[in-house]
Amino acid sequence: LILTAGHCLEWDMFDVYISLGSKYRWGGGSQHSEMIRAIEAYRHPLYRLLRSTKGITHDVALLKLERPSKLQPAHLPAVDGSDNKPGVIASALGWGLVNNETSSDILQTVDVEIITNKKCAKLYSYAAENSTVDDSVICAGLGGGKDSCNGDSGGPLLVHDVVVGITSSGPDECGVLPATYARVSNALSFIHDIKAGGSTKNVTERLTAETFTLFDTSQSQEESR
């Protein structure tokens, strides 16, 4: 299974192939890289794209692969959130915009500090920007030009090898306010249900036809990364 953002499934998705183990946007470049077709998509049943506040709640989705990957998967966080306490430094990865201008063809990483949701909401309020900061969200970054950005949607927020967040949304201008990520520890019951073969009674899509990489499905989504 591939963990990604729910809003990455807002687009028509046909014959999606997932690039694994490569630092390059279009895959390849390594003897360990793989390209595997996704056959089903599951979005969190409480997912909502809130256009009024430009925020997203429960922004989590899973893609089922046609065959297992040979690569070592990242670890899921503890249910108590002990992996993502405020003050911990996490790393956001992606191929999104650099300096709010151009995207990168090589995987980028940036270190950001996890902050409390209360502090995050206050910072957005002071800046007169709207965002949804509820229990399904984790905030990271304090501005200063270090941030995830448009085109990074669905990418991981890592603490060591633990995926604590999924890049979701953020301010109009990257790097001036904290970014919001889907809080993975909040979605563990959904993830384990799908891993066990269950159904969320929400989104189950069969994917057919055209090929493109996962991280390119959300680049024109104005409210999202």
C-alpha cells in the first residue's frame, strides 16, 4: 500500500503507476527503483476539502499496488503521537516548487519543526489567513523560507524513518507560515482497516488508462500543496 494525501485523488486518475525508490520525479536512475501499477484507491471516509477555509480535514488516502514492492517500507507512528511531539524536527520530502517559482526534478528535503496546533492556528489568525487546524492535522515549520510547497502534496513528513504526516496544504505563499500535514497517527484505524482487507464505504476506485506519477496529480490544486 502507498500512503498519500486524499486530495491527490480529486483528479481523474487512469492507469496510475507508482514510482518507488527513485530520487527523480519521473522515476528510474537506480537499480533499486520500481514502477508498479496502482489498482485501487481508498480515501479516508471523513476526508473533506473545505474551500471556505482553504483547509483539508482527514487528508489521507491509500493506493493498493498490483504487486508488492521489494523496497523496505517506512514505519507508521505510534497511536499516542509520541513520534511527533511539538519541538521535534521533521523532514518534508517532495518535488514541488522551490522558492515559490520552479519545481525540481530531483527529490528535495527540508527540515521543519513540529509545533502545536494551538500555535499554528494563532499564526494563521494573526496573518489573516484561513486554514483548518483540527485533530486530523499536524503543523510544522515557522516560516523563514523553509517549507513544503505546491507540488509536494502527498509526500511524507518524516521523523527518522517514521511517517508522522502527509503534505496537505498551507499558506498562499510558501515559507511564511507553518504548513499543514495530515496527522498519520490520527488515521491509523483507517490504515489498518485497509491493510486487513476492509472497506471504508467511501472511495474505492479502479484505475485504468493513462500513466503518470503520483506526485503530479495535485500540482494545479490551488488550495493544496
